[in-house]
Amino acid sequence: MNMNLYSRGDKFFAICIMVLVGLFTLSTLYPFIYIAAVSFSSGFAVTSGQVTIVPIDITFAAYDRVLSDPMFWNAYKNTFIYTFGGTFVSLLIIIPGAYALSRPQLKGRRFWNFMVAFTMWFNAGMIPFFLNMRDLGLLDSYFGIIIGFACNAFNIILLRNFFEGIPDSFTEAARMDGANDFQVLWKVFIPLSKPAIATITLFCIVARWNGFFWAMVLLQDEDKLPLQVYLRRVIAELTDDEEFVSSTVNALYSFETVTAAIMVCSIVPILMIYPFIQKYFNKGIMLGGVKE
Amino acid sequence: MQNIQQYTSRIMRHIRAEWQLYLLLAPTIIWFIVFLYVPMYGLQIAFKDYSIFKGVAASPWVGLEHFYTLFESEQFMRAIKNTLILSGYNLLFGFPMPIILALGFNEFTKAFFKRTAQTVVYLPHFISTVIIAGIVMSVFSPSVGVVNLLLVQMGFDSVYFLVQPEWFRPIFIGTGIWQEAGFTSIVFLAAIAGVNPSLYESALVDGANRWQMMWRITLPSILPTIIIMLIIRIGNILEVGFELIILLYQPSTYETADVISTYVYRQGLQNAQYDLAAAAGFFNAVVAFVLVLTANTISKRVTKTSLW
């Protein structure tokens, strides 16, 4: 809208809004700045209460400590396996499934769609899911984590709706050229649905990268833990670790700086894909006007 | 008999012709059966004396025994109460915030500021619960956390926020708003984007100011969206962010922090009382199911469109 049309009252109103939204924005940003500042400060500066916004006695000691722990790298590697393996398997199931569910010639289409959608309203819950995973022999395994969370109703319905919006003329033209379902999906639907598929891919990546609860419940072997569970353990175990309790004075790193450093290491990859997330999730929300 | 034969042969012919479609569908359906429907069959342990060795099917039935135990247990009743209280507060304080933010964003005239602010407020939604909990713990840490540093500087005593039951609710609700309000505002921003611009133009001609336009045009225009979102939220009232609770609570705060899902987690996965915990989960799932169906019916009536 044109600035010239603003009266003085409007300007005052605009400033009030700017201040309010600005305050909310700053208070959202501040904790991240604080964590980053702590991670780059010396342990002593933090434990003596000097760090609030900027790092004090700048040091990389906490990062040295974190990055020299082989378990950290192992957890990082595992998170990559779960994230990319999991996302790949998800797409492998979701894309063909959504395609089939969007085709009018599929017999029992209403039934299959209901079967998928029903799980959004009714869920057996934690315990039966866990016992089922145990009965399937999927406890403590990479494969269990990857396959057990590969699918969900929301993503399938989202993509199915998008596929349903593709005009029949495209499908018919491909059919005329003698394309079968695999070819129609691969050569027509997938190229036409790049934004929707990108959205789902990002949903999967973010969910996998951040997933912690089931990894904590299903995995026992330390070698298989993802980053988030590793971080939780570090927070829980280092709290009363001798190394930290006894070395609060003049220490280069402390419990606080080490956990902050791990948090920063875990946030950075999300920040790296954040521009893509921003580009697609707006669309995803619009697409997600989930309708039966 | 002949009908059935005819029918089967027709189906077989159809499948032979369209086998590719069913092959593409198969992984999805198998996955849903194996990972979501088999557990629903396993829910029967809520009515059984479950033994790991006998398995789901062979364990003896006990009827409603676990449900009697649950409703006589103070812990479970406390969990129901806490779930409702946390959800209620969340609705009360958390629901208006994204609307206010969206209205605010809409008033921004400089695209750069608007984009920057949005980029920042959407971010916490994409950060893992473990990190969020880690941030809460360090910000509220009793000795070095910035909140306590501030309190001490202002002459107050420092407070060990995370071990005091009376502080759990404000911290949990506040964290939820901090994490999700920005992201949820997208829905309302989308609704605002759909408002007919000619309404503003004629209001401008009539000499309306920005405040009046927001109050009289924008807000009423997005009211249907607000109502749908409110109904969804009420339908999901049993859903609380239990992952964050598991990371933040401790025995000293169970009194205000323990909700149904954390109760299920402790009884079932930590104490291996699978049948009792499954019963608690079953109760939760059934009530949630009824609530969501009711919410959907109401929203159908109100807006003439189903949520699904």
C-alpha cells in the first residue's frame, strides 16, 4: 500500500506493530545467540556468569572437546544414515503409493484412501507400536528406525491431492503414446510435481534429523545412536561428571560450553538447508489443505 | 455361486490389466498394515494379562481390570488433570499469539523487515526438541542461566526453575509459544492473503485508518480460518508435546508435569507394565478419536467444509 496515504495515526499504529513484532522476533532469536555465545566462551567466563550476548574470552576449547570425541562423530554419521536412508525409503514408498491412490481406475480406491486417512484419527499408541517393533525383530537396528517411520498419512494425502490436480490430458497423452503406469509416474507425474515432492522430502529430512524419542526407545547399542540421543545423554551424564565439577575455575570449557557446542553443531545443518525449507514449506502448508 | 465366480474372474482380469497400479500401491498398504494396523490388533493387551512369553494372542483376558486399576490410581488421574490443564493454558495463551503475529506481519510495509522477521520466527519449529530442551535448561540454569543472572542483578534470589513444580507450566507453555507461534502464523497469513483487496480500497475511500481496517476487515475476513483452527485445537486437546515434557520434567515436578503420554511412557517402556500402559494409551486414543470426530462434524456444520 502507498505510504503517502498514511495519516499520522497510521504511522503511530505501524510503529507500535513494528515494535511488538520486533520484540517477539528478538526474543525468538535471542536464545540462539545466547547458545552460540556460550559455546565460544571459556568455561570460566560462563560459570562466573559473564556471558549474556557476546562470547567472553573467545575460545574453541568446547568445540575441540566435542569434535575430539569419537562418539560425537559416530552419532553424526548415524544421523546422516537415518536422515538420508530414511528419506530415500520414505519417497520410495510414498510417491508410488500416492500415485496409485490418485488413479480413478484403482478398484477399492475409497477403501484404500480411508485405510490411510483413518490412521490420522486413531493410533494404537506407544506400547503396541513398541511391542510390534520388538516382535518384528526391529529393536536396536538401523533398518528398524529407517523402515518403522518411513510413511505417514499426512505426506501420502498431501502428495495424492497434488497428483489429483494434474489434468487428465497429460495422462491420456502419455497413454496414447503407449506409456504404462511406471512410465506415466516417472515421466509425467514426478517431473510435474517437483515442488510437492521437494516439500515432502524436506518434511522427511527435518523429521529424521530431529527425531529422538523413538531412537531413544528402540536403540540400545551406543554405536547406533543418532546425534539427538547422543546430545541428550551428554546433557544427562555430564551434569555430574568429575571432569566438570572439579574444574570450574579457570577452565577453558565447562559443562555449559560443551553442551552448547554440540547444540550448535546439530543446528548448523538445519540452518544450511533452511533457505530451501523456507522456499518450499509455504507451499507445503498450502498443499496441506488436506481434503478427503 | 456362479455370480461369485464371475465376480472373481472379473477382478482377476482387472488386476491382470492394471497390475502395475497394485504393485505401486502394495508397499504403502503393506507398510500401513505392518506398522499401524498390527499394533491396533495388539491393543487388545489393554484387556489382557499380557505376558511377553505367551504373546498378544495367547495371553489370558482380564476384562476391564487395567481400567479399574487406572481410574483408582492417583497418578493416572493426576496425568489426566495435567494434560487438560496444560492443553487449556496452551489454548488460552498459545492460540491468539499466531493470529496477532500474522496481523502484525500484514501491517509491515517494508518487505525486507517482514521477510527477516518471518525467517527468524519460523526457525524454532525446525529445531529438534532435544535442542529446545537444552536451550531451556541453559537459559533457566540456576547458577549461570541468563534469567537467573538477570534476577540476581535486579536484587532477587536466583530460582531453580526446573525443579519447582509451580514453574513447570509457565516454562512449558512459554517454550511452546516461542517454538510454534511463528510457524503457525503462516496459516493465518495465507488466509489474510486471500482477503479481497477491493474491501481495503473502498474502506480507504471511506477514510478508514489502518487500525479500523485490521479490526473491521482483516479480522472478520479470517474468522472462518480462526474458527477452524480453534476447532482443530480443541479436537486435539489431549495432545501435548510429551517429548519436551520427557526432556524437561523430573520426579520433583511430576506433580504438575506428568501427562497421559508421559505416564504411558514411564509405566510401559520404563517399568515394562505393558498391559496397564496400553490400557492408558487406549483410553487416550479413544477419547482423542471421539474429540476429533466431533470437531470435524462441528467444523462441517460451521464452515460447510470438512477438515479432511
